[in-house]
Amino acid sequence: MDISTHDALVVIDVQNDFCPGGALAVSSGDAIIEKINLMQQSFSRIVLTQDWHPADHRSFASNHPDAAPYSSIKMPYGDQILWPDHCVQGTLGAAFHKELETNRADIILRKGNNRDIDSYSAFFENDHHTSTGLEGYLRERGVSSLTFVGLATDFCVRYSAVDAAKLGFDVSVDLSACRAIDLDGSLDQAMNDMRGHGVQLQA
């Protein structure tokens, strides 16, 4: 099989805390793993991302007195949803799901490790300015086309795909290998945002 070195599969945050039983579980989050493992066989370059928060991360509701999970506050970089504690560095919840194949990955990108700012996107922290370095890594290897899968469609997949499109990559999202949180209409917003930035959505 002829596999292009210009294409990369980006697998977003398939971690225990985002799967059933986890601290921030996405409904049926583990149901996509078999397909993702199969898809990996069709790409020569594979990127895995991993949420990797310190315990005192400012996006955790527990670090804001009297704040409820899923409420929103103003941060210096804009609105921030306050999440239940999740994907804390070194914990079982932060680990990749045991069924996800990781041995094919070219790089594992850990994000969200700055306590003062969240990082949904694989390319930028939530200030939309601080780079993770992923763009340079891909450019140096001649990658021009990206396919995104993983968790969750309406947050980390969305922001990663939109940033990739803004950076000039040819971007698609395989929705059959994603699952969403859908918080207060966030899935519809995400779909419209991705379409508006030229991201190809595959059913």
C-alpha cells in the first residue's frame, strides 16, 4: 500500500479520564478506539496528543472557591470553562486508554501543562498565541495534510482542526472516530466553526 509521507493522522486525547468511568467522561469515548487503531495503518506519520495538567491548574473548578464545574470565568486570555479535575500529570486518568495503540506514534504532544492557561488546541494554548511547536515539527517533515480523530469533537478536536486550517494545512475530521461532550450546544457551534474554516467533515 502506498502511504503518503505528506499526510498525518492526529489522535486527540484518547485518555482514561475522557473515556467511560473517567473524571470527564465523553459518552462512548472508548467506542472509537478500534477504528483509530485501524486508521493508523494507513498513515506514515502519527501524532498523539495528551492532556497533561498540573493538579493546581486554573481551569479546574476545584481551584476556584465556590465555583461549580462547567461554570465559566474570565481569564486574561478570555472566557474559560471550569472543568472537573482531569488528566492530572502522572495519574491513571491522564494515561492513554489501554486499548489505544501508541507504538506507531512519531510524537506524543503533551498540552495544558501551564497552570495558568488551558490548551484545547494541539497547536496553540488558549491565548491563541503561545505555540506548542507542533506546526514546526510537521512542516520540517513535509506534512501538508492532517486528519483529526479523538476526543472531544467540540473542544480539543475542534480547536486543533481550526488552528491547523488557519495555518494552511489541508484538514479533515473523521467524525466517526470522534465523540463530543455537547455542552450547551457546543457541538453545533464546533461543526459550524470547522466548516467555516474549510475543514472537511467526514461522516
